[in-house]
Amino acid sequence: MEAAADNTIYLKSAVAKIIRLFGRMSYTKAQVNYNIRYNENLVRQYQNTLNSLNSRINQANSRINQSQGRINTANNKINSNNSKINHDNGKISQINSQASQLENQINELNRLKSKYQVLQNNFGIRQSQRQSIFSRNFSQKFNLRFIMSYISGMGNLLYGGEYRNAYNGLTSAMSTIQSKINAIQREIDNLRSQINSLRNEINNLQNEVNGLRNEVNSNQNNINNCRNEKSSLQWQINDTNSKLSYRRGRITYWQNQLRYAR
């Protein structure tokens, strides 16, 4: 039984060698050379395809780097603008605080002015009352010298320079207060103008930030598109490398066949 099995194995091996021998000798050199050239042409085509695909990947990488560089620049500018916006908002808060303090001063001065106005009005009313009483009580003529002297003194007090000085003093005080109010109001107006300028600057900076964010989004979309393109190109490269490897194997096969070609 063992001898029979050995004979069977030997016959199968011999048949296989005969088949390979006749298979190799069934090709002519022309056929073999044709197949070699055919596969070499395919190898060159695949190699050119690989070169083109790798070049496109390099271009995509370059576009990614450029877009990333623009994103970094835009983000740096955004951070700078946001820092300026925060600084300007801080200045606005400080100026608003100053303006509020000045407005409180104006309110205090207006209250003081109102008190002077009331005092002047009351002074005028009382003075008119005194003048009326004086006129009623001393309307007739007196010959006594001391009485005439008293009447003359009271007349100067009620109608003369002393009355005008007192009344005008109150008017001058109110005028001084109003001048102080006007000066403070001009200072407040100047502060409000500074606030408006800062708000305009903030609006301009914010508009620039919005534009930069749109630029960042646009460049990020470019990067995503380039990465998708790279993925597609890499798949093509892998597929082409597989084909290239197969064709190189076929060249090796046909080169080996030359030894047995007719």
C-alpha cells in the first residue's frame, strides 16, 4: 500500500512538471516580448498616474498650509481686536463714572441755585412789603431833624444802594453758579463725545472681527475640501500602487518565460 501511494505521488509530480514545461514552451518569444512591453507600458502609465496624484496631494497640502496660515493670522487679529474692544469698554465705563459724578455736581449746583432764587424772590417780596409799610407810615412830612434823618436812612436802606447791592449779590451768586454748571456741562459733553468715539471704534473693530471670522470659516471650508480631496487621491494612489505591483509581477513572470519561449 505504501509503495502504491508513493507511485501515485511520483506520477502526479511528473505530470505537473510536464504541464509546466509544455506550458512554458507554448509561447513564442514575440508573444512574450509583447506581453513584457504591454505590462511595461502599463507600469509607466501607472507611474505617471502616481506622480500626478502625489503632485495633487502636495498641492492640496500647500493649499491647506496657506489656509491654515491665513486662519492663524485672522485669529491673531481677532484676539487683538477683542483685546482693544475690552480696553475701550473699560474706558467707556470709567468715562461714564466720571460723567455721572459731574452730573451729580450739576444737580447739587442746581439745587443751590434754586435756593438762591427762592432767597432772592423772598428778599424782593419782603423788601416790597417793607417799602409799602414805610410809605404808609411816613407819607406825611415831619419837621423834626432826627425823624427826618431816620426817614432818610430807611429810605436809603429800602430803596437805595444797599438794597441794590444785596439783590445784585444774589443775582451774581446765581450767575456764578450757572457759569460753573455750564463749564461742567461742557466737560460732560466732551466725555460723551469721547464715549461716542470709543463706541464707533468698537463697532468698527467688531465689524472687522465679524469679517475675520467669515474669513476663518471660509479657509476652514477650504481645508476640509482639501482634506476630502486628499482622501480621494490617497485611495486612487493605493489602488494605482496595487495595479502597479501586479503589473511588475507580470513583467517578472514574462521575463522568466523568455527562457522557455520558442
